[in-house]
Amino acid sequence: MDVHETPAVPPFDPKGDVRLGYQIAGGVLIALGWGLAVVVNVLAHVSAPAGGHRILSFYFGPSLGPYAWASLGLGLFTGIFGVVLLLIARDAPAGPFVLPGADL
């Protein structure tokens, strides 16, 4: 038996439900994109007084600056990508929920 011909780990086909991964990834992207980068970002700027306020090392003024606009755009894109992943999960074939490494 030639050692170079055999893989160190045998191939693993989980035969699991790929939709679960798409749903988790889509939900996380929506929560981070729309929840954090859009809603929290805009609320922090809208609620800022005329002189602005500082949270930790971040300064929030009453108007959106270039970084806030970039964060807003990235958050919108990330949320849309999360919705696309959820749509892919809806159309993916169903399978059983299997933990990695489980023998079927």
C-alpha cells in the first residue's frame, strides 16, 4: 500500500441539510448588516446632540460623515446578501440534520 496514494482522512460526505448553514449565515448577515451597520449606526447619529458624543473611541456627530455612509452602504449590501442566502436555502434540497463526524 502506497502511503502517498491514500488520503490522511477518508472522504466525508455528511449527507446533511445544507439549508441550515445557509439559514444561519443569512440570518447573521442580516442581523449584522441591517441591524448593526444600518439601524445602530443611523440611530447613534440621529440621537447625537449638536456637539456630538463619544462612545468608547468612536465619535458620533449629528450628521452622517463619510465613514457612516460607507458603513451604511456596506450594511445594506450585507443584509441583501443575507436575504439572497435565505432564498438559496429555500430552494436547496432538504436533508436530515447531521452533526459533523456522525456515522450514517
